[in-house]
Amino acid sequence: MSEFQLPQRRRIYLMRHGDVTYFDDSGRAIDPDTVPLNDNGRAQASAAGAAFAQQGVRFDRVIVSGLRRTIETAQHVLDATGQQIALEEQPAWQEIRGGRLADIAPADIENAFLRAFDGVVSEETRFLGGESIGELLDRVLPAIAELRADPAWDTALLVLHGGVNRAILSHAITAGGRMFFGHLAQTTGCINVLDAGAAPHDWVVRALNHAPPSPLHRDTRNTTMEMLYAQYLRYRPQR
């Protein structure tokens, strides 16, 4: 009988960017491509960095989507850990794109906000009238395969977005499948822990939605999209 060899896996820390404010005090929507972290978001990112530092975690690669909120989050994490690593940008991991809210019929607006991340979501479902879940998977999953095909790293930090993270987590949870579980909560500034082996199906999910400032999520019972819809209702233009 041959001696058993323990599988070798690499570590992916998958974060969502810190908190941002999508509407200004006048109710004007802020461009999601350029919106910065707010005070809470900066505190969340620094808390995540402190958690990594406490455990002595060192990164070989740090990858962001290129949108400002992911870049700022990654910089705060690295500042807290004392590491100087050049950020890599992966545009394929930018957040799922919505359409123009003004083009959505009033009778459909609630479903547009609340159904895209509701349970097991079909690939035909469109996010706020824009990109479909299938189109999101088409760009997110090949980039994950490309990352795994590169042997030149052991521990990677990915700082991405709620929708993109759900796509990656659903892929890992189904052992390399093509699914989208919208009900996987992704708190701003959260950390997920994944291990990837040599085989495409070899995923180990170690932690989900760990939020260092409030790891028990004591004060949160609503989803991100529910809270965003409430903000929209407050500031929406009258038709």
C-alpha cells in the first residue's frame, strides 16, 4: 500500500470592499466606478488588516477589480499588515453592472432590486436591468481558472465586490460548478477563506462573511440590496 500524501492546497482570502455611500446628502447618486470608502469603510478595511496582521498572514499577490473602493480597501489592509505589495487589477472581477433605473418600469423596480440576489438565481436574471447573472459568470469564472493555473503564488488576497464574491463562492461551494447563490451574505469589509487544490473541483471553503469589526453580525438582519432599495425609495425622482 502506497503512503498517503496530504493534498497541497493554496489559500485565497476573498474580501468585499469596505463600506461606501452611494447617494450624497442631496440625494444625487454617486458614480459607482469612482465612489470612495466612507469612514466606516476605512475602519472596516483597517480592521480586516489588523486581523491578518494578528495571525501573521503574508500575501504573495493582492488583486483588486480596479474600482476605487477595492483599491482603497486593499491599501488599508496592506498598511495594517505592514506589507508593500503592488496591487494587480483584474477588470473581469468588476462588480455586476446594472442598467439605467429610469428605464425600469415602476411596477418592476422592486423585483429589479430584490430578486437578483434572492436564493438560487437563474443565469437569465438581470441585475437592475443590466448585466445578467450568466454574463457575470462568463467573465468571473475564467479569471479564477487563470489564477489557479498560475503556480507562482501560495497565498492571494482578492478584494472584490458583493456580486462577484457570490459568483466565486458559489463556484467553490459547488466544487467547481456554475451556480449563483444570491443568499450568501457579503458584508462590506468581510473576509472569506478558500483553499484551492490542483484539480478544478478541489475547493475547501473554510470561512464565509467574516466581518472583523462585528463578526457575529449582531445588528444586521437585512440584505445589502434591501438596504439599497430603501435608499433608492428615499431619494428616487418623482415620476
